[in-house]
Amino acid sequence: MKERRRAEEISCSIIRRLRAASGEWVSGREIGDALGMSRAAVWKHIMHLRSMGYRIEASTRLGYRLLGPEPLHLQIPEGICSRLIMLESIGSTNEFARGIANESESWTVVIAEVQTAGRGRLGRGWLSPPGGIWMSIILKPRAPPSEAFRYTMAASVAVCRSLRDLYGLNARIKWPNDVLVNGRKICGILTEISAELDIINYVIIGIGINANMSASSLPEEWNATTVSAELDREISRGELITRVLEEMRALLESADVYREWVGLSDTINRRVRIQGFGDVSGVAESLDPDGALILRRDDGELVRVLAGDCIHLRSAEQSTGSRSEVSRYAQG
């Protein structure tokens, strides 16, 4: 144990020196002299750091230098979750999480660099190329199933808060599970639960954020955007993931999740059409604490909608026309 701890301390010291050099070369002899070890021992630690995902260039003449950002999993601080599982590629992070949920601790987080079969609501696909944030969070709240939608609320508010606070983006929520920026979809959320009649066994919250991707790489009909496209620069995905997890923890300990969710709604007071479980149009008047949308139909009747595709309409005339304003895909 002492030897392992010492090896970790040395590796940390090496990476700190390489970071401090800001991409410039640091000789192996300089590192070895500072840490009291041979150049061969330094090389052994460099190889260990490479196995962890650090991109370190080596030169027999110049030494070593750190290339590019740190691996994503090393950008996420310890303690932010009970367990972090990083995958290079997986069909669906929600599907993977469901396979391990019964044996996992609450706040186990699964993140993939790429999803090859990302899933959305109603079985739709989700494009998950490199550069995005594709993650699933396993929670074990021991709460009644009637509270299930609270976790979707917390996730969507957490994403909005994070995009607003970190980057100044005017992120808002489209009922039931999308986050928009400037009317375009930037994030989808898919919540799945396993429950008995009176208790939730586990909740899996899938969050897909279009982070460091070109908006032009997404199909035009999706009407989607990305964080990097909105800011005209790439962001630290680790910073955004960390902030979303921090915000979610705070929100789930707060009594104000519903109030914030309503306050961030981009659907209330809009004319919308709901499809998937029937077909109804009208004005979205309010949102209930259980996640239901209260819709006033054209005949004046109030309808309580629990599920379905919500299409924002530009005008009353569009109630029977095109549904092109907001995309209909959701992450899983």
C-alpha cells in the first residue's frame, strides 16, 4: 500500500511539472533530479501516466511534454460521484447503467465518449459523436414512484443552471425533457425507473449534451445547436459535467426544484401541439408538480397531458401545419 501511494505521489509530481511547463519540453534528467530517481524510473512513471490517458510526447534529446487537455475522467474531481465509469464506446449509457444498477451505489455515473445506439423517448435514436457529453446517472432515492418526474426536473434545471452560469447561455426547458438555447435543442434527458408499487428501486437519468461539436454536423431538420457553436469556442467537458452533477445534488436536496423548473419553462404560454398519445393542440397554461402539462384547447377545455411529443408552434395557423420549429429527438 505504501509503495502504491508513493508511486501515485511521484506520478502526480511529474504531471504537475509537465502542466507547469505549458506544453514546453521538460528533460527526463530534470524530473529525475527533482524527484531523486533515475531517468529509467521516470520513464516507467511516464508510461503509467500514458496508460491513464495522458497524452505525453517523449524525445530522447528533449525529454517530455504534455499534449492537449487531460483525459475527461481526470477532469472530474473525486467525490462528485460514488463511482465513475468511463467508456470509450457503448451502445447506450442508459442501457449499460440499467445492467449494473441493482449492484451499484447511488450516484454511480457512466460516461461514454461515443454512443453507437443512443436511445431517446419512444424508441428514437440519438446521434452521439465524439465531443459531446453522453452520461447516465444511477440514483437510489427510496422514494415513491409518484416522485419519479422530480428527477427529470432536477436534471433539466441542473443543465440550464450550468449553461447559464458557466457560459452565459439563455438555456430554457421545453416540456417534458429538452433544454433549448435560442430555440434550438442543446440537451436531451431520458429518465428510466425500476419500481415496486410503493418504492423506487433505482432511477437512471440519461443526459446528452451537444458540447464540442459543430452544429452543421447534426441533421438540419433536428433544429439543434451545440455549446461550442453558441460560444464559437470549445469548452471543458469535465467542467460542465462537474457543474451539472453539483447542481443536481443541490437541487435534489432542495424544495425548490418544481418552482425553478416552471420558471425556466420555454413551453408555458406557447401554442403547442402534443402528439404520441393522441393529438391535441392549444396553449400551454401551466405545469403541475408531477410533471403534467396543463393545456387549454381551442374549445376552451383544460387538458392534463402526462406524456407525448410537444411541438412548439410559431402561430395559431400552424396548429395543422409544419412542426419544424423544435426538434423531437431525446437522449438515452
